[in-house]
Amino acid sequence: MSKKDKNSIDPSRLDDKNEARAAKRAKKADRRSAYRRNYRGKQRSTSIYFLVWAIFSALLLVVVLLFGVTQHALMVQTYKKEAQDEITQKGKKIEAAIMHELPDAFGENMSGYVRFLSATYDVKVFILNGEGEVLFPQESNFDPDNPTIQEHFDFSEEMKRMLKQMEESGEKAVVYDGGEEYVYGSKLSVAGSADVYLYTAKSMQLVMATVSKMGVRTVLLAVFAFVLTFAVSSAVAGWMIKPIAEITDKARLLAHGDFNVDFHGVDYGKEMVELADALNFARDELSKTDRMQKELIANVSHDFKTPLTMIKAYAAMIQEISGDVPEKRNKHAQVIVDEADRLTSLVNDVLDLSKIRSGIETLKDDLLDMSSYTERVLDRFAYLKETQGYRFETDIEKGLYTRADELKIGQVLYNLIGNAVNYTGEDKSVLIRLKKYSDTAFYFAVTDTGSGIKPEEMDAVWDRYYRSSEMHKRPIKGMGLGLSIVKTILEKHAFRFGIDSRVGKGSTFYVVFPLVEIVEEIDDTDEE
């Protein structure tokens, strides 16, 4: 195979690669479309009505359950603390009473006295030995071997727990939670050398029963709160959704071209009013844009039709009349060239505005000598001075520099001067000034001697497709895009601009540029 064959390109291989790339791109596009469909489907699956109801319900349910659990824990803790304090106070009093002499009313009946103390203080009172056997109270026929007696009076496990508490605390008297009761235990040692213990207990069954009932009530309260929340949240959600639904319906009308729709309805709050204001503003802007687009179509149709008609007419004249007469043919051909240039200018205006607004073209940061640049732009209007008697008075200060996009600023200067030419008075006079404004800025101003701009039209001057009601036949033609292009370019540069105008006295369009100081660097050389 020759070198030429090795380096040659096989079209079929390129086609296969292109098809593979296209298939890959199509596959990615399908995945993105499927994702968007799924995402939108998920978005639409849940309504705001349901979300509001669910949030309200979940919030209130959590609050009720949290309240119930908190109350349950607080109640148990409070009751236990009260039971602990109560059994401690009563246990100490019972202990002091037992350690005192037995009252004469009971004689030698220690068991009766213990039962008396139990009834008096509303607690269980037992006197036990170290093995947990009940010493007091006992009846005369008390049989410790009876299974029923053993079941109720076997305190061996309780005694082990109490001794363990005493051992850990190092005290002779302890208070602790015995499970279903609070216990006060102390070592009495009143029976010779044997260890005798006081066992005093306060039952917690009533407390636990109360807590259990509170739990049931909490559940019932949660159910009631859930039902109540369902009703209240449904009403609130409906109240909140109603203005959104109304605005949605009105937005659909707006989308179908009804610019008379008013988004204001019943006052649902500050936020909805602000939203309605914003949508009404958007409606007005859309209406204005729609109207301007219709005007654009009319302007484009008219302004494009005129040069096209002229081109066609003069081409026909050359073909039928002046083709053999060089003087007439050249004159007619020049009209065709002029109208073609005019048509090109109109198209360029539309493209320039579109590119600038869409951000396709980025601005350059050129160091620009505005003094000489303004004079160069003015040279483009010299033919008007020579052929139609226009007077361009200038007051241009030298050495004024700024940083901007040279081509775009040239459009600004040309459009502003061209606008002044179109609307100046019968004296055909235009004043152009470029003067230092401060230590950091200078201004460019163009003044005409026309009829001026009415105050109510002042803001509309910069709009696309705007034309003054005072129309004159002027040499600088266009579709009303010139000032809109100026506005867009200056806004992109963040330069300040404006209009000073008085009806019957003329108008001044001005732009304020940031001043860039140019320092000339002089290299000093040693003289030989």
C-alpha cells in the first residue's frame, strides 16, 4: 500500500463514526428526556393541599405524642419523688416510735402497736430479722410454716436487697425503689445480740394505675387531635391553595394571549399581593413586548419592503430602459446599490440587537482614545455636510481615554449622532461635545435643535421599535432600533446615560465614561 493510500480518508469509516456519535447523542437525549418526565411526574404526584395537610397532621401528632410521653415521664418522676420523700419522713417517725418505749395502751402487744403505726401512717410496717423473717406483727396463732403465710410474709429477697443498699451506702437507714413500692429500711438492733430491721414500704400501684390511665388518655387525645387536625388542616390548605389556583387559571389565560387578566383577587396576605403585583407587572411587560413585536413586524415589513421595491423597480428599469444608456444605467445601478446597503444596515441592526441582548458577543476591554475616535465617527457624516447642508458643531477636548469595546462604542456614537441628524430642526444643526466631567469621568453629548421629547415619551425613547410622533424625512433611516442598541451596549458596559429635553427646544443625549489617566513613560538615557 502506498503512502498516499495510508494517509487517505475512508468516507465509509467517517460515516460509521458519525452514525455512532449520533446514536450516542440520541441515547443521551432520550435518557435526559426520560429523567425530566420522571422528575415532572414525581413533582405532579403530590399536591400542595396534601402536603399542607400532612405537615399539619404530622406536626400536631408529634406534639401530642411528645406531650404525652413527657407528661408520663414527668408524672412518674414526680410521684416517685413524692413517694420517696413521704416514705422517708414516715419511716423515720415510725422508727423513732418503735425505738421509744411501748405505749401503756398496748401493754406488751408489740404486734398491735406495729399494726397501729401502719394504719396511722398508711404504709406497710414490718419488723424483720436478718433472714427476712417477720418478727412483728404476729398473731397468737401465727404459723410461719403455712404456705399462704409464707407467700405473704416471706421477706428474704427484700431483706437481701435492703442489706445490699445499706452495704453500698454505708448507712444504717436507706430509701430505695423496690419496684412496685418505695422502701424505707433501717437497722434497729433492739433484740439483744440479734440484728433487727425495720421495713417500711409505700405502694406504687395507685401511681402506676394513674399513669396507665394517663397513657390511655394520651392515645385518645392523639386520635382526637389527628381528626381535628385533618379538619383544620383541610380548611387551612383549601384557604391557602385557593389564591394559587386562581392565579394558575389566570396565568393560563395570559399564556393564551389575554393581556386584560388581573391577578389581584381576594386579599390573602402580603406575599400573595406581592406575587399578584409581580405577575401583573410581567403581564404588562408581555403586553408591551407583544405590541412591540407587532409593531416590529409592521416596521420590518415597511422598511424592508421599500428598499426591495426600489431594487426591483430600478433593476427592471435597467433591464427595459436604461440598459444601453451608460449614464442612466449607472445612475439606476447606484440606486440599487444604495438600497441594498440600506437593507443590509436594517438587517445588521436587528442582528446586532439580538446578539448583544442574548450575550453571544462578549465585550472587549480596549483602551480607547475617545477624542480621536469621536472625530473619526464624525467623518462618516461629512457627506451630509457637503451634500445637504448639515452643520456639525464640535467641542471635543483632547486626551480623553476610557476602557470599552471600541466597535460597540462606535455604534453608540454613530447611532446617537444619526438620531440627532434625523430629529434636528430646520437649521440642520447638531452639536457634539466631549468634555471632562470630573477627575474620574468625562461625558459625550449630542444636542439637536428639534421639537424635543414630551415628558410622557421620555422613558419610551430607549425602547425597541420606538419612533417619535414627530417624524421627518431624514437621511439616516432605520426601524427605531438605534437607541435600543445604544441602551443595551451602555448597560452591558455599566455606563451612565440619559436625556435632557425640552419641548420645542431640542434634546441632548449624553453618556458618562470613566476617565483613564494615561501616564507617558520617558526613559532617561545617559548623555555620552
